[in-house]
Amino acid sequence: MFTIAGVALGAAVLLAGGCARSLMDPTVVTDYQPLDDAGELAYWGEVQRRSAITNDEGLHGVLVLADGADGSGSYEQRVAALKERGWLSDGFNEPANMAMRRGVLAKAIAHAIALDGGVMMALTDKAPRYATKELVYVGIMPDGTENQVIAGLEFVGVISRAQDFVLLRQSAAQAKTEAPGAGEPGQ
């Protein structure tokens, strides 16, 4: 039988830090020069081994996905660039080495791949909750909530599936414009 004191003690333990996200150390190198193949290979090789990726590692990967390279020299520059694009909320101020939440990653990726989503995505400017749900729905992100952290191997899979999503969408659009009779009246 549960007692009020026992339940209160259990709740206090959980609230005292049992559910807090971790600060990861050391982080994977993300400040290599753009188009540095050795640095890029080292990044993707190391990040997949992480039990959880950091904000710095995740935001670097989003910029590589979106732009083909990350020209930012630091975490602070990454955050500023993504806030300027509207891919991070203006209130985002988490440390570089804090384990990244799925929702932060989902919002940035949803913007990077121009994912339309449903009504709530449009009304909330791809809020982390709805971006996570939409990326799960289209098969880019594994099932989970926006507040869970994301492991390195999952992160690499998400970035890979996001790239595939963009390429398949581009191929479908190209095939549609190249189809026989495309653009002719009555077609």
C-alpha cells in the first residue's frame, strides 16, 4: 500500500534531478572548416557513438543538412544563425554541451526541409511538439516525445532520412515537370 509520505518522497526524488537532461563532455568537434572532408567524416563517425547528442552537435548537423556545410565558427554563431532563420525560438539559451531535446531538433529540421505538416504546425510556426509529431508521422524521426533526448545513432538516422525526404520530393517534382504532356492545355 502506498502512503502519502512515500509518494511525496518519490516525487521529490524525481523532481530533484532524476529527470534532468545531462551535460555531455567532451563534445564532438564541430568547428572544423567548411568542406573539410576529414573533419566531416570524423564528426559523423563520432556523433553516432554518443549516448545523447549535444545542442552544439545537433545544430551543426542541421546546418550541414540545410546548407551542405556549417560555416559557423562557434556554437553561439550557430544559435544566432538559426534564430535569425526562425528555426530556433528567440528564448532558446541552452548550453552547448546540454543533451539536445528531440523537439528542438524537430523544429529546426522541419524548417530545413520545408515540411508543411498539418494545421497545428502552420498555426504554431512548427512548434517543437507538433514538429516532432509530424516528423514521426512522415517516418523521419523515431517515435518519442519532444522532451526526450536523442541518441547519436538516432540523430544520424534522422538526418539521413531528412536528406532522403528532400531528394524524393525533388525527384517527384522533377518527374512531374518532365512527364509527357506536362504543361500542355487539357492535361
